Amino acid sequence: MSRTWASAFYDVDRHDDVETIDGLRILRFDGGLFFVNADALSDRLRQIRVEEPTGIDGVILSMEGVNFIDTEGADVLISIARAGIDHGIDLHLARVKPQVIDVLERDGFFGLVDRSHVHDNIDAAVAFHMELHPAPQIE
């Protein structure tokens, strides 16, 4: 039996009856990602990694709300990507605006994260992650 998931994603802090995918966390970041707030994203990811009892093998950053990113914001994403590599956690970006891609390209983000980890939507990111980390088959 293969594992399936719904293509609707909800905040687990607000909906306690949702199904989760073991080892995968999805975060949505709204607003610009720049020097004032960039560390908040990094802190949240660190908190998730520490609190997750079963371990994490993937994080999807849903970035449809990010209209602006500066060099410091890009540096934080590069730092997050490096930490992910060090801890065996795949980083995926979903719904990234072209102007954000341009800054990430210029600042060297894609030297660490393959472009195949940038997805048009969360569904595609989840599907790609599940291909890389298939759930154990239930017999």
C-alpha cells in the first residue's frame, strides 16, 4: 500500500486533527526576508529540529508571502541549507517569486541547494521529498 496525502496543508498549532508526514515539516514565511527578521526563520527551524522526537529529513519553506529578500536574508537561507546538509535534512523551497530567485542566484544559494529543490507549489515539494524519502510500505 502506498502512502498518500491530502493536497491541503494546515497549521498543526491550530488544527489538532491533521495528519502529518513523519520527518517532514512545512513552514510558511510571510513578508520580506531581510536583516530585521531573517534570524527568526533560522531560530524557528532550529526549534523544530530540537523538538522533533523522530528526527527530520526534510523541510519545505513555503515562500509565496516573500516579496523581498536582501543579502542578509539570502545568507540566512544559505546558513539553513548548510545546517540541513550537516544534519541530513533536505531543504525545499516552494512558490518562490522570481525576484527572490534572482537574489538567491546572485548570492550563491544554488551552489548548495540544487534547483530541483525549488518547486512551483507545496504539493510538488512534498511529492519530490517523498520520492527521495519514501515511507515504509505497510503490508
